[in-house]
Amino acid sequence: MIAIAISTTIADGGEYACAVATAGGEPQLLDFDPAALDDQLAGAAGVLLSGGGDVEPARYGESSDLADEVDPRRDAFELALVRRARERGLPTLCICRGVQVANVAFGGTLVDDIGRALGPAAAALHRWEVDGESVRGLIDGHTLAIRPRSLLATIVANESLVTGSRHHQSIARVAADLDVVGTTADGIIEAVEARFASPFWLGVQWHPESTLAQDDGASSAIFAAFVAAAGHFADSRNDR
Ligand code: MN
């Protein structure tokens, strides 16, 4: 069994759990309880940080009137989670809020609102809305330039990728231990990898779990690579 610990507010893990299960992992949902972090990670072979509300700006030394759905308890848990996953060398996949949490955990900062920073066209590109609902599928023009030979380029077998996008914040100052490997043409950071040693570490600002059947396999390839790395982690632990 390849247990993947998922941090999310979605009761059954939703699309995240489905994507993990489809890739051959066993989703295990975490409680936002920092005191129980080590117990919850005892059998985990991988960690997935999911989307959600905004990180409390004080966590990166700023304030904002546009921070939305702040949950200090979740922040505390997930900041500890992503650091502990790193200490343990656990394969880690961070999605949307997850990549923002990781950047803050490792010392970076966030753009508190893309619309305020870059204007309404940029805001709409990164959160396309129809009838007041954000579109969950691929967004025409939300095209990433991916660094050649990066982990992400290898996984998706491409250096250009159209993705979905549902975010109003993004990475501002990149944490020293992370490396930008994907951006949109407006300069928004969409993908980061670890500079520290890890069997698998990828942060994506978009939502591959929502586009598994829409992009010629790139989204499912991300989950497949993550769960495969978790499988190797589980095997190496069992060998000890
Ligand atoms: Mn985006």
C-alpha cells in the first residue's frame, strides 16, 4: 500500500483523493492537529498539500485587506507538515494553496492579490469565471513556460503547457530553498521545485486534479510520478 497523506478541508478528499487513487495511491486524510502530526505521518509514503483559502499574511510578515478564508489552525498545521515532510524526505506534491504554504514555510512571501498587483486582465486569466463560478477546466491562454530539463518538464514531456487556474494569490519572493520552473507570460510563478534533496518535490499553482482527462496526460502524469516516488519511498522503508 502506498499511503498518501492529504491535507484538505474536503470531507472525502474530493478530486485530490480520486487523482491519488487513480495513480495507485491510498488517500489518507489528515486532521489539522499539529500535536498529532507525527502520528498521522507514521505510515505515510507521500504528502499532498491541497488548495484552499489564503495563508494569513502575518505568516510572511505582511498584512492585507484582501486575504480570503484565512484559517490560522490550518496554516499552523500545514506549515509544520511541509517542513516535517522535508525533514523526513517524504515525496511531496503541493497544489495551489499548498505551494503558497510551502513558499511561506521556507521563508518566501506571497502576492496578496493578482488583480491588485497586475490588473483585472491578469486576475481573470488566473481565475476565469463564468456566471460567478470559477472555471475548473483548462484556460485558453493560461500557458506555462517550463524550464527545460526540470522535473516538471520531464514529467509532462513538454516545455509549454496550458493548464487550469483558480487562484488570486501567488508566490512573490521565492523561498531560497525553492526554484522556479514554470511561469505564465505575465510573470506569475506557477511551478516550483526543491533546491534541497528530495525523492520528489513539486509545487504547482494550478489544479491538475481537475483536468485529468483534458490535457493529453500531463495532469495524470504529475500524479503518476508523485505516487511512483511514494512507492519507492515505501519500498525503501520496508527494506530497512
Ligand atoms: Mn495561474
